[in-house]
Amino acid sequence: MRVGIVGAGVVGSTAAYALIMRGVGREIVLVDSNQARVDAEVDDLFHAVPFANPLTVRGGTFEDLAGSNVVVIAAGVN
């Protein structure tokens, strides 16, 4: 199962961390308008994977959300 998260801020990255620790899905894709933020959050989140069930965490674009089983909208109103 692929889970997409739109918004890599505090809410989005915390949601991703919770999904990782609970072993939800096989792949998590983070999308944000600030690509540097996405890259940093993906690096941080990937360090949690060895302590949870194996899965893939990666940054992407809106096109990478195609085929996702679930998409979490954690983006602000901006």
C-alpha cells in the first residue's frame, strides 16, 4: 500500500513518523512545495525505519501520488 502525504511540515512529518512506527503501508511519499524540506524530512524519517517494519520513504511530486491508496492532506492554507 502506498500512502501519500501532502505537506512535509510538522503535521505531515509527524503523520509519516506515526505511520512508519505502526507499520502502515509499504511506501510513504512526501510532497511539499519546499523540496529542500521534503529531502530533509525524508532523511530524518528514513532513520526510523530500522526500528519499525520495513518500508520505503521518499519524496516526490504530485504525479507520484497517482496510485496511492491513501493521501493525507497536511498542507497549510498557503
